[in-house]
Amino acid sequence: MGRRIVVVEDDASLGRAMERVLRVGGLDPRVFGSAELLLESGEASSACCMVLDVQLPGLDGFALHDRLRETGFTGPIIFATAFDDREARTAAEQRSPAAFMSKPFTGLSLLAAVREALSRMPADPPFRLA
Amino acid sequence: MTRALAPLLVAVSQGPRLGPGWQRIALFVFAAYYLGARLGLTLTFAPHPLSVLWPPNAVLFAAMLVLPAGRWWLVVVAALPAHLISELQGGIPLTMVLCWYVSNVGEALIGACVVRAATAEANPFATVRGVLVFLGACACAAVMSSFLDCAFVVLNSWGQTPYWTMWLSRVIANITADLVFVPAIAAWILARGTPFPRRDEAALVFGGLALAMLIVFNTALATDWPAAQVCVPVPFLLWAAFRFGPRGAGTAFAMVALAIIWSAGHGVGALASRSPVENAHSVQLYLLCIGPTLLFLAASADQLRRGVESLGVSEKRFQLVLEATREVVYERDLASGALWWSRDGLAHFGYSRTGALRDFTSLADLVHPEDLPRATAAREAALADGRTLWEAEYRVRRANGTYAHVHEKGFIVRDSQGRATSMIGALTDTSEHQDTEELAQRLAQASRLTAMGELAASIAHEINQPISAILNNVDAAQALMETGRATDDDMREILDAIREDDLRASEIVGHIRGLANKRTTQVETLDLNALARAVIRLALPTARRRGVMIQSNCATLPPVRGDRIHLQQVLLNLLFNGMDAMRDVPVEDRVLSVAAEVSGAGGVEVTVRDRGHGIPDGQMPRIFDSFFTTKPDGMGLGLSIAHTLVTANGGRIWAQNNPDSGATFHFTVPAAG
């Protein structure tokens, strides 16, 4: 089994497609429909890399990013958004993401971005011990 | 006659009453009667005891003419002491004095009754008919009272004059007196409250009259002048009557009468050249000819003046009506073809009045060529069918070349045989109305585009989701195939997912096309639940972005009739309006509830309830006005467009503030079938 990738995407169909392409790519994807569902699951600590949709019901992608960083997640985070405007880009850049993906994106570009992020990472889960 | 007498009988039947100012009336009657009697004695033709006119009777007549019948008794009572004082001085037996009193009062009563019975005019001297009635009343009163008078004289064995000779002289003297004094007194009292006009001119005419009389009647010099000199005062008399009405005529005539009688009685002036009896007859003939002429002239001049005045008032009112209704009115004389336009009529369309009157001989010159058949058809049909009314709508060319939309309402004037003699048309400029409708349509379009702008981001998000999913699935499938581990089930699952996302994308595209197309109304039978779901789905991304939760609660609904795009637009606008309203409330309170249920009227009522700031007091009536907004960056079009579209679809839209917070918007859609 490959490395654990956490995907937060509220569109179920897109979530399943991303999960599919990441698994075929040899990775171990986990998809959550909202930021809250991820935080409640406690599985954030097991992730090597995260792909966060920016527009989410409730807590959005940026807020989730900030929460994860506060709780000690140091791994690469990739943002995905359909609202590729200046505001969103600025907000993303402030958080130095591993990648910023503008929807629509292909499965290959998603895989490439995730692999690129992981390649700059040590093999262990990137959770700093508090 | 009976009907005319009714008010008189009512007045009398109400019984005698003093009424206000009775002392003044009594004093006036007493004084005037006494002075009249003294004047009558003064005006006798010395040395014969021949009075050409006896004023006291006229004083009573005038007083009764100006007073309501219920107060005539006051006149009768007040005159008695004056009568006794003046008559008893002459050493006449009391019985004779009292008899004369009865005949004097009788004459006044007869005259006043005849006038009251024959005319309802308050001032009989103001109309020609009134003057005619007055003259008739004088004759009646003089003839009838003189029978009594002479009978009393004979019964009292007073004097030796034969009955009929005495009767005739009494009749003429009484008519003359009434003619001279009643108008002079009554016209002034009846016209009290109306200022006497043109004092300078009055001074000139009455000064001239006095001078003329002085020369003609009161100088010994005039005795030798040709007889025609009696005409000298006539121009002044006519002048006074024509220019100053009954008051002018009465006053001038009384002046002349007094002067002429006094001078003739004293043997001076134009009518004093013969024996006293002949002179007296000359004077009476002169006065009887001139008096009625003056009264008629004054009355007809007065009527003419009032007619012109009321015509002016009516004309002014007519102009005000035209201005108030902003209607352009024209009249065409069908015999001569002459065309008349209301004063500002052509100016309304930018034409100068004189130029346009010269250039346009027919309304057809101004009508848009395309509309000409439409403009004339209704009128021609009305003319041919013998109807009197028609209506038409067409365009009229303005001076600047543009066209005004007008609504014409016409009326055909017909003679007694039913032939059309002229027609009158009133044009209402409906351009503004038409422009407003066009603007509303453009705004509806613009609003859809604005909503599109607002929605563009949402739609991009919405459509990018299935596209992203498809792209990921395609790559997953390709990668699976490359590994050679791909099973049929894996591939089927992926293809199904791709089809589903494709359908989702095309559905969204369909919505966009529907919103953006310029189109005409298409009424169809609709499922409002499905429509609401589609609209909510469109609004959902924006709602998420703004942290707004949309709750929907749709009951089982009957099918409705309406334009799908219109109703989608209405609901979208209300959703965006609700979201805007909750911009400043905490995220957890940003809940927008959409509900649809069967309304009382049989259709469906949709409600959109927000928890925002609500509608401020006093602004409720204006919220559906165009360009009215309470939002810092709002255009004020959303609700106005919603209103327009709901109304166009036969529904109703309204809003109310919630008891707790925010506002609820309602609109109805009529049921299908």
C-alpha cells in the first residue's frame, strides 16, 4: 500500500474520481466530504500529503489548512479551487502550498502534483511531535 | 305660475317674522315713504294739484321686491306712520287718508307678488326677462290699485274729477313712479356687496348727464330751443345703462326724471312750453318711452357681460383641464375641413403653433405612415356606422423626427339628422408608458445578465466539478489499462461515473442558455418543486461561498402555469436578495428558507425567508421600485424585476418583516388549467 493521501472534496463524484486516480497511481487516498468530517475522523495525522478543496461547506480549505498547521501537521498541502481569482491565489500563496490546482484539472496533473510534493518529503508521516 | 308662487306661499306661510336688522328696514321704509311723499308734493305742477308721479307707492314696491315675503308686513307697518304724518298735514279727512294707505299698500303688494310669481331671479333687473316681468308687474299693480284708489275717492266724495279720467291719470302716474323709483332703489340694494365699477368713467357719465339736464331742462334759456333738445341727455342715459348695468340705468333715469318733472312743474326747460296738463303728459310720455328702453339695455348688457365672464371662466377651466390631463385636443369641422388644435397641442410634439397650423391641414400628415391605416380605420368605421365614439393607437411624428406613441379617443358631433358635422379627438401621449415598458424589458434582460455575472463564478465552480471528475476518471482508466490490471467492472464503474458527470455538466449548460437567451414569454405547465430545486442548485455555490445555508421545504404541489425562465429568475433574485440581506449577520445565523405550498387562491405560493436585517420602517412600499436599494453596492433592480416578472405571470409578490429577524418574500403563481 502506498502513502496515505487525504483528500477533502465536497463534490462526491469528483471525490470518487480523485480517489480512483490516486489509487491507480499507487497511493492510499482517503476522501472526506468536509473539513469537519476530516477533523472528527482523527485521520489527519496519518496523511503524508493533503489535497484540500477551497470551497467547502462550513470550514473552508484555507481555514482547514490553518487548523491543521496549528495541530502540528507539517506535510505538503495542495489547494484545489474552481474560483481561480486573485483573492483566492493571494490567500493560497500566504500559506505556501505545495501546489495550487485550478479546476478543472486532469487526473495526471493531480498525480504529478502529489508525487512532486511527496518527493520533497521524508518517508515518515510529517506530524511533528508536540 | 302655481309652481312659481310656491316659494312665495311658503315664505308667507312661515308667518311674519322680524328677522335681523328689522329696525334698519323699518326706519328706511318710514324715511323713504315720508320723503317720497314730500317729493311727490314738491313735484306737483303748480298751480294745479297735479302730481305726475307719486313716489311713496314705489318705495313700498321696491322694499317688498328686495325683502322676503315673510317680512313684507314690516314694510306695511313702518309705512303707516309716515303716511299718516304726511297726509294729515294737508287737512285731508282721516277716512280718506286710510283708504289711500290701503290702495298704496295694495299696489305695492300686487306688483311684488307678480314679480315673485313670474320669476325666480333675485334681481329681476339683471335679465331681459326679469325687466319684462317687472314692467308687467308695474302695469298690473297700477291698473288694479287705481280702481280701488278712485273708488275710495268717489266713496269719500273727495274731488269732482270723473271716475275714469281720474283712473287713467292715476294709472299713468303710478306706472311712471314705479318705473322711476323702483329700479333706482332696488337695483342698488340687490347689488350691494358688488363694488360699483370704473369710478372715473362713472363720474364722467353722470357729470355729463347732470350738465346736459341743467342746460336742457332747468334754464329759461332752453325754453326757446328746438323741441329736439330733449334728446341731449339720451346719449348719457344709454352710456350709463350700457356700461353700468341696472344700477347705472336706474340712477341716471331717476336723475333725469326728477330734473325734468321739477323743471316742467316750474315752467322751465324743454318740456315746459305748454299748459301744465300738457306739460305733465309730455313728461310722462318721455319717461315712459325712455325708462323701459334703459332697463332693457342695462339688463341685456349685463347678461352679455356675465356671459362673456362665464365664457372666460369656462375657457380657463377648459385650458386647465387640457393642461392637467396633458391631452392634445383637436377639432375638425367636417363641412369646411378646418382643423383646430388645443393651445399647447402641437407644441407638445415640438411644433411651433403658427408653423404647424400652416403646414398641417390634416392629422394624417403627422401619423407614422405604417400606422395610418390603423389610425383612421376606427374613425372611418365610427363615421360610417353612425356611432359617436372611437379609439385608436398610433404614432405621431414629433418635430425632431422621432415618434410619440399616442392613444386617441374621439367623438363625432352629429346634427339632428344624424349627419356628422365635426369630430373631436383627444390624444394622450403614452410614449412614456411605452418607453417604461421597453425599459422594463431591457432591465429584465440586464438583470438576467447581472445575475449571470453574479452567477458566473458559481457556474464556473459548478461546471468545473463534473469536468474535473471526468478528467480524473479518464486518467484513472488510462492508468489502469496501462497496468494491465483493469477489470471490466472497474471500467464500467468509471464509464458510468463519466456519463453521470457529463449529464450533470450539460444540465448546467442548459440552465445558462436558458438564462442568457433573449426570448419572448413562453407560458407552460410547470412543476414548481423541480424549478425550485434547479434554482437552488444554481445558487448553492454562491451560498456556500457566503456561508449561507439554504433550507428548502416543498410540499406536494399542483402544476402551475408560467414562464419557466421568468420564475427561475424571480426565485434567483429573491435568493440573492436574501443572501445580501444576511451579509452582516453571524455565519451561524445565515439561513435562507425556501418553501412552496398551495395558496388559498388555488395557485402556489413560494416564500423566501431570510434572517437578515429586515426591511427598514417606511421603505416597505418602495422595495419593489426600480433603482431603490438599501445595499451599498446594489443596483436596486433585483426585486423590481421580480415584481415585473411575477405580475407578468399573473401572480402577486409582497414582503413582510418577520417577527424575530429578517424578512419574508412571498410570490404566487397561478395554477395550471
